Amino acid sequence: MYHRIILKLSGEALSGEAGFGLNLNEARKVARQVKEAKDLGCQIGIVIGGGNFWRGRSSEGIDRVKADQIGMLGTVMNCLYVSEVFRTEGMDTSVYTPYPIGLYTEVFNKDKAVRDMEAGKIVFFAGGTGHPFFSTDMGVALRAVETDCDIILMAKNVDGVYDSDPNLNPNAVKFDELSYQEMVSKTLRVIDLTAAAFLMDNQMPCKLFALSEEGSISRAVRGEKIGTDIH
């Protein structure tokens, strides 16, 4: 079993069938899965994407820097919402951002964040890297390395890494495991390639799996064979 992990969730995973905004039932499902993993004794940090509200790189007619800033604020809204849902499910939480946001969050500090994780809090890392042109994949990569995590667990809408889009190609082949070098060379874009190169340099493993599978988060925390292992 892993001692300390960072869980990456997509914003879309929290929006349900609507594909936009936040769905309380979906957030509660995630909370119950995370509580199972916490009760195993795992220390947990969480990064949530903002795609259910805004995607900076796909916005038209808006300066990219400003568009990315809006996207980063979308991740803050997600983390504030989900952290409160987690509290209703009996978990203590804290929310960190790379920049001050009044009374809503704390500015990221490694020592404080690690102390929170050691104390059993679920720690949310919101606001991306604090800089434009970087995805939340890069944000989760940075926080995982900074807080000395064992692994990154990426809960997606797909059950692993494929050689092509399984929604478009019925003959797509799933990888049980692969290296970051293979991922970059094959341009398999399930993880931002900048983040993949950073994780490879820092020898941080990653497991990508389907959030919708029963008990998938606690299974991943236990180290079971699920999804795709990236090393």
C-alpha cells in the first residue's frame, strides 16, 4: 500500500452527465471513495482540474494569459466545493493555492501541507501552478514531487492509456504499463507532455485508471493492478 499519494481528478468527473458545473451526487461518490483510502492509513493530497467550468487553451478571442488565469480560478472553485462535501462525509480538509485568495485558502507551504497530510487531513492543491501556459497535470506533478509523494493516481473517464482514442478506434490497444519515455515518444497525450517529462526526470510514478470503476481509488492505493502504470 502507498503511504502518501496525490489524486488527480478531472473537473468533468464532478459534473456528472451534464458535463458542466458541479454535481453533488458525483462529489459525494468521490468523497466516499477517498474516505475508504484514508481509512486504510494513506495520506492524501488532491488536485482537481477546471474543465467543467473553463479551458484556457480552447477559449477564443481572449488573451491566453487571462484565459489561463480564469481556468486556475475554476480549479479553486472546484476544490472549495469538494472540500466542503468531504467535510460532510467526516473528513478534515485544507485548501492551498500558489497565490493568496483572501480568507478562502492558504498560500502553499510544503511544511504546512505535509503536516496537514500527516495529521490525516485531505489536502487540496488548487489554482494550478500559479502561472499561465501550464496544465493542472503540471500542477499535480509539482505538488507530488514537492510533498514527497509515493505516486500520482490519476482518476480519469477512461480505464487506462491506449495507443489511440478508444472512443474513436474500437481496436485501440490498452497498455498495462509503460514508461514516460515511451509516452513522450509515442505522443500519447493522456498526460500533458511537459508534466510527463518533469515526472520522468524526478522518477515519480503514476497510475492512470477509471474513476467509475467500483472502489477504484482504494484499489489503486493498495497497489492493485488497475488501469495503466507509468514509470
